[in-house]
Amino acid sequence: YTFRFISIITLVVSLLLALTSTQLKELQEFNIELDKKKNILKCIGKDLSQMNADAIFKEYESNISNIILKLNGDIAANIASENLESVPNKSTGEVKYFLNNIEYLPAYKSSNPEAFIIPISGKGLWSTLFGYFALEMDLNTVIGITFYKHAETPGLGGEVEKKWFQNNFVGKKIFNQTGELVSIKVVKGKVNDLYSGEALKHGVDGISGATVTSRGVSDFLKRDLLRYNKYLKNNRTN
């Protein structure tokens, strides 16, 4: 009797969970898409606090366009982003995109303000962090950075999603005076205490108690920017 009762309960619960998952799938996919669009808009400085979902989608559609790049920096024509297959590397958190076994680089352009945006991802301490990184159209000056998915420790590595941390990147430069892509380094401590002069343009304050997460952001940001380096160098104006 006990085993029969447990089996019936297990079957009923399984069916309910499967039914709930199926019914909520569309809503879950909608929320994932909404969150990504919100973060793309946030990384170019858009204030979305007073916008509902419809307004966010409208703002995105009127302002953001998707472009696909070849590895040599040229724009790939007639390729839709939804046709690309994303292939994550579980050990590094890097995501690459393919179509017919050919690698491409997805990116976005904003019309107001004018900006070039790339997806970024990589390992922190406990998780893979996913986000977006935006540059002014000189392809050197940072407009913003956001993270829309991670599982870092709240109050420590989780601070990557806070405004104080993300605002540190605004106005920084990814190229040095000789034209080398040096990216932005998250330092251990206060950047003003460690750097001076030109170097200040390429560093931001670290997160106290989150050395591994800070190092991870530095590493994967530079790695991802280097993948777009040919396009950036061919089109940058500063």
C-alpha cells in the first residue's frame, strides 16, 4: 500500500510539473528575451524604470539593430542572428556562434545614442557571467556594461550587477595611445591609488572580497574584445 501510494503521488506530481512547465514555457522565453533587451538598452544608458514590457520592446525595435561580423572584421550580409548556433565552452564560459560550421561574431548598433554593443561572457568564482558591453562610435570609449545572468555571491561577486560597479566603466578607453587593445582591468582596490596618468583610462575599482570575480571580468572582457579587434581597428576613429 505504501509503495503504491508513493508511486501514485510521484506520478501525479510529475504530471503536474510537466504540465506547468509546458504552460509557462512561452512566458519564460518571453521574460528571457525581455531581460536581454533590457540589458542591451541599459548598457547604453537608457533609463527603463518607468517603462513596461511593451515600451521596452518598442524602444529596442526602434533603436537597436543587429549586425553579424566575419572573423576578419567584415560585415556578413544576409545572415540573421537567430540562425546562428551558440556553442558555449563550459570551462571558460566563452560563447562562440556558428552557421554551417563557420564562426561569426554577433553585435548590435544603437542609433540613439550611437553605440556599438557586443555580448560578453566568462567565468567568475561560482558561475558564468553573461552581459553586454557598449562603446561609443569611436570604438574606443566605453558607454556602459551590464550583466543579465550570473550566480556570484550576493554582496561580493554579485556586485557586478550594481550601478556603482558598472558606472566605473563609463568613459574608460579600451585602446592605449599606441593603438593596442588593452581593455579595462578590474583592479584589486581603488584604481586611483594604483594607477596614474594614461593608465587610469584602462582600470576600474575592484570589488572588495571578490578577487576571483574581478579577475574573471578583466580576463573575459579582454578576451571577448580581442575577438572583435579586427572590426574595431578597421572602423575606430579615436
